[in-house]
Amino acid sequence: MARAATTTDAFNAVAEPRRRQIIDALAEGERPVNDLVALLDLAQPQVSKHLKVLREVGLVEVREVGRQRMYRLNGRSLKPIHDWVQGYERMWSGRFARLDVVLVEMKETEKEEDGDGGSGK
Amino acid sequence: MVAVASSGTAKLTLPADDQIHITREFDAPRHHVYKAFTTPELVKRWWASDLGEVTIAEIDLRVGGTWRYVMVANEGMEVAFHGEYKELIENERIVSTEFYEGAGPDAPPTVNTATFTETDGRTLLTVIVQCPSPEVRNMIIESGMEHGMQKAYDYMEQVAISLQA
């Protein structure tokens, strides 16, 4: 299936590595575009282009502060992606919870072996 | 990288459109975590999560050696995966292919890299699942979604039963 050239949803918007960098930077707090330009080492027109895409899908919001435009992340718009991966992530969380139990037992077994004058390997 | 989901302490990110990245810290030295990943009796105890039971875990732990896990899901369905070890550094790194046996004979595998890093007796596990295409990556995540939904339904059913009692 042909993909639309323009980005129409959060999934497509985060498929671009530079846009993910912008999202990560904004996850730490609101920033003006100059900050992002310096951080990403990209020309301002490129950064602005990415910001425009992110704004169109609602991932990023902007407000005027004096003469500056401040960009911030809208966490709620990441929810569709969050929901999408949640089941898969839950499977791994379940595996790891069980692995925790196995690891505790391994530690105890090792201690017992040490107590028995084992090699303590 | 965008952290798109995190429940418990496992963190799942999607660093590229054909990758899945999972990290988790364990309160255990890395030789234990590595052992739990490479010993059949131990794999059997955790790999199925709470979705079913691992009935077969075969591990031929050498480069070029193969592994195969079979799980019987709680709903009775059998799912099997196998692959080959591509790189092994004891207690540090496992690179292996993974074929899902339900996907058909021509389906390409994912390449999974597990890295174990120890700091102050705790181990950070990183698993990178490199998929042959974005479509396969999405299918893998959606298969998890089904499991997740199934679990949700199971819990709902339990709640409903307890309310009747």
C-alpha cells in the first residue's frame, strides 16, 4: 500500500529519526527553536519543517513568549502509540517478573553453596 | 529515543521503524541473567510470561548452534520459535536469529541482540529486535496487542466471576 507523502498521524510523525530527537528534547521541557537548532545541529529551516509536521499531528504545541515561540510536547498525542505497544510490552514485563523470581533463587543457591564451602564461583 | 510505553520497570522504545528496543534492570549479577537466558530449565520458567507454559526449550549454545522454544498458550494454541546463535560473548552478549514457525517457511527472521551490563551488582538488560521490514515489526507488536487484549479479557472474566460469587 502506498504511503501518503505527508505525515498524517503520530505513527508517521515519529517514524523520522530527527523528529524523534525533537520529541526527546522537548520531553525534558519547553524550548525555543534556537535551542533545538543548536541541539540537533541542523539548519533552522529543517528544524522548522519538522516542528510543523509535529504540530500538524498534535504532538507539539507552540506559544508566543515575547518575541520567541516556545515549543512543548503534548504527551497525550503519544497515547495511540502507547496503546499500540502496550500488549507487547506487557508480555515482556510478564517475562521479566518471572525472571526476577528465578534470579532471586539463583542468588540464594549461590549463597548456600558458598556456605557449604563451595568454590563461590 | 522516544519512550512510548513503560509499565513496571521494563521500557520499550521504537528507535527505528524496523526495530524494537527493550530495556530492563535486574537486581542480580549479569552471569545469573545470562545463565537464565541460556539454560533450558531456567528459560522454561520465565519465557512464556503468564500467557502459557514452555513445553520445549532446546539450546545448543555455540555460534552456529540452534535454539527452539515451544509454548502452549493458556487457550491451548501451540506457538513455536527457533533460530541460530550468531554471536556469543559469555555473560555479555547474545546475537541470534528468531523465526516464528507460524509465519510460513519463507518468512525472514528477526535478529535479536541481548546485551548484559553490570553496575554495582545490578544488571541492565538491553534487547534489540531487528526486523526484516517495518511491516514485520508492526505485526510483532500487534501480536502482543492480541495477547494483551486476551489478558485483559481474562481478568475481566475473573472479576465477573468473583462478583457472582
